[in-house]
Amino acid sequence: MIKIISRQYVGTENVYDIGVERDHNFAIKNGLVASNCFNKSHSTAYGYVTYQTAYLKANYPLEYMAALLTANSGDTDKVQKYINNCMSMGIQIEPPDINRSGLDFTPVAGKILFGFSAVRNVGQNAIACILSARDEGGEFTSLANFCDRVDLRAVNRRTLESLISCGAFDKLEANRHQLIKDLELVYEWAQSRARDRAIGQGNLFDLLGGFSNTNNQTKNDTYDSAPKAQPVPDFLPQDKLRMEKELLGLYVSDHPLKSLNPTAKLLNPINLSQLSEQREDTKLCAVVMLNFVKKVMTKKGDAMAILQIEDLTAQSEAVVFPKTYERISSILAVDTRLIIWGKVDRRDDQTQLIVEDAEPVETVQMVMVELHPQDVADISKLDYLKSILQEHTGDKEKAKMPVIGIVQNENSRKLVRLGWQFCVQDSGRTVHALKKASFNADLKPLINVNSTELKMT
């Protein structure tokens, strides 16, 4: 840090722009320092662009966010960040639609529609072919109609499978599994029709107009007669979301953690997007999706892991050191919903989470204690409750399960998370002790904890 002690004119000197390695201060004559290397025109240009950007976001938020998503469509982290911004602004993001999507993210009817360019395995030639066929012949009416109208040399089977799996055909047929099975037959059927047209052997009805039927009716009959597979049940919701994540880089139609969002807020008000704002060694717990696991070996030959996790707001890196990894390695499976306990760590100007423990959300049992307003006002009863909880804290490093109080009166019901100092080690034994002391307590699975009104303490 250089302090400016005086200002003095020293004649004409070279002025350097901001692309320097360390700082923007430069030594000139006699050891003096030039601290302002932005000339006025440069500063004015930046200020003008900033004003334009702020104006567009304030007055045209839909169009601005669509452009922002398009400009960053190759960066999954930024796309997720901006989609979260859209959600906080009340802007809904819709998955790709074979009849409505364009090349890029597009504002449509107050929402932003996913663009084809952001779908994996869908190239520029395929997109151009799809849009051209749609412009020429109108909306696609079925998978057979689509395959018959596009050039299957540009829109290959892999491209079609990706479009089906990410939900682009959902408006035509919601059963994605059925479409994948139908594709095996329809693709060959459409290729055969394309070969016939190429050598002038079109379908008799295509050539003659179908006698007394209209051309449109004939075409519909043709597509209705296209081969179809035997009916199959749709993919499970979690499998559909997994495929969306693989193809779009993020969950769009839903999120595996969405139903757990009230619980996540109840357990900890801090989300992953706020991780960098926390002090080092801050303890927290979070409900996350496990996206990636990289097993590594230390110099001593011990196994540990680097995790990629995400919640509804952001993605983050987490580290599992050897002792913890030995204990929880069996549950570290990709696409698993976990509740993790850990602390904030900063290293090399990056913030990460050091994992101290983890459990699948399906196995976590919450300690729930019902309290009436008169109980909350009774200091002696609250002290009695605290003493019981402290008896069951045990080893503070292992006491990680928070206790949830249900404060209920005639007109309202609030869930209150007690402070971290009252976390317990054994939920079952704690509930047994509370019942024995005449408290109305119970165990409840974390995935079933639900509240529309949360209060944090």
C-alpha cells in the first residue's frame, strides 16, 4: 500500500493502462508515484457502460437477464448464479421447448426460455435445421412429424435423445421414456421415408394428395401410422432431473432440494452463495446435492476426497480429510442429497467447506419439542429444557443434530431452531429423556419437516 504524500507536476510521462500484474501505481521521476492511471476518457467510458447496464436491468429485466444468460451460456457456474438471480427477481426459467426455443435464451411471455445452444450434444447445424423446418412448416406435432421434417443427417439420433431427455418434447409427449423407446422405431421409419423421397418414390398419398382427404389430414394420418413402441412407464423424477443436469448443466424443471428448502433454511440461514462472506472457521450445516467426488491420496497414503456440492443458490468445493473420509466414504455417491456439517476455510484466496460429518437426508431424524406460549414465558421451564439438552450434548464435536421447538398458539405455529450449543448427539435418547421430563417431544424425519413460517434463533 503506497501513501500519497504530495502532488507535483513532473512533465509528460508514459501512461499505462490497468492490465498490470500487481497494482495500478507507478513510480516516475525522483521516486514520486503516479497513483491515478485512469485518464478521464477511460473513466467516463466505464461510467457510461455501468449506467447503461443498470438502466437495462432496472427497466428491461427480462431482456437483460436473457442476454446475460446467453453471453455466459458456456459457464455453468455463472448460468446457475444468474438463474438464481432470475428466481430472486421473480423471473421464471423454462426448459427447452422444441416448438418455442430459439438459438439462445429468449424472453417469452414474462419468462425466459432455455435456448438450444445451451443443450449438450445439440450442434449449430442441428439447431439451424430445426429452426428452418419449424419456420417453413409450422410447429411440430409429434416425434414422427419432427423426424420426418428435419434433415436427419444434421439432427442425428444422439441429438434427438438429448432433446427428449432434457424435456424439449414434453409439450408433445410428457413421457420421456416412451419417446426414447419410440425413437428407436421412428428414426428408422423417417430415414426410410427420406430415402424414398430422394429417389422419387414418395408415399402414394404424399404424391396424390390422399384422394378425397385434405393434404393436412393425409399428413396427420401418415404420422399417426408411424411405428410406436409398447407403452412404458416414465422415468422416475430423480432420473429425469439427473438427465437434465447432464445435458443442461443444471436442474431446470425442478430441483431435488426444492422440497427441502424450508428445512434447509431452518437448519441454517446461510446458503452456499454466502459462503465467502463468512469468517474462517465458522461452523455451519447445509442441505446439498453431491455432484462430484474426487478421491485423492495424501503423501502418507491416506485417502481423502474433494467434493463438488450445490444447493439452490450456488455450487461450492468441499474437502473431506482422511479421518472424516474413512467414516463417511460409503455415503459419498454422486447425485445424493446430503446434510453436511463443517466449517469455512480460506485457502489461496478461495473459500471452501471442510466437511466434518455428513448423512443422507433420508436418514436424519430431527428432535421436535412442542412449546406453548406459557412455556416460553416460564423461565424455570426453559432452564429445565436447556439442562436436559445439555446433558445429551455429549462430545461437543459430535453433537451436531439441532433441536427444533414448535411454538404453537391458537392462530399460529412457528418452528424455532434452538442455538447450536443445544445440539445433541443421540436424537433417540434425547427424545426419551424429554418425554420422561413431561415435554411433548418426538422424532421426525428431516425430509418431512415442513413449515411456511420459519423463525431463526
